Amino acid sequence: MKDNGNISELLKQSYFWDIDISQGKTVSTRLIVERIFTLGTLAEVALLLKYFGKEEVEKVLFNLNYLDSKTLNFVSKYFGKPKKTFKCYIRKQLMPQLWNY
């Protein structure tokens, strides 16, 4: 894994509305991966994979507690892995919601 300082300059600041990454503060890999896969473009996903490496990104995605359904479907197809290998999918199955709005 490389230093996070350089990649934060290449990403849109609006993805990180709740923290100030312009000051050069270190942002966690988990936060970067989660935000880019949820909000980013395919070009940004490719940049992320090139920067952190496929194995590191997969490890982070598999251990996330939450991904929305659309992002989970995309990640599952993109990496060719079944949904049940993701922690967020297992947690969702353990806690079914009574109403689906």
C-alpha cells in the first residue's frame, strides 16, 4: 500500500465533505475505497485499483459493514465474487427489515 497523501489530491473533494483532506491529513484506506466505490466514476475506481492494488481494495470491500444494494451488486460483478463473501451482505441477511420503502 502506498502513502494516501498523493491520491487524495487526485480525487474530488466533494466525496469527503465531512473531513478536510486538503490539509494533507492522512485519510484511511477504508474511507477512500468506500466513498469512491459508492460515489465515484469508473475512471476513479481504476485509479484506486492502480494506486492501492486489487488485493488491498478487495480486502477493504469484503470487510465493510455497509454498502448499499446497487454498489454491492456492482462490486460483486466487477470482482467476480458472490455477494455472500461480503461482510455487509451477511450482516444485512442477519438483520432483515420489516418494511421495504
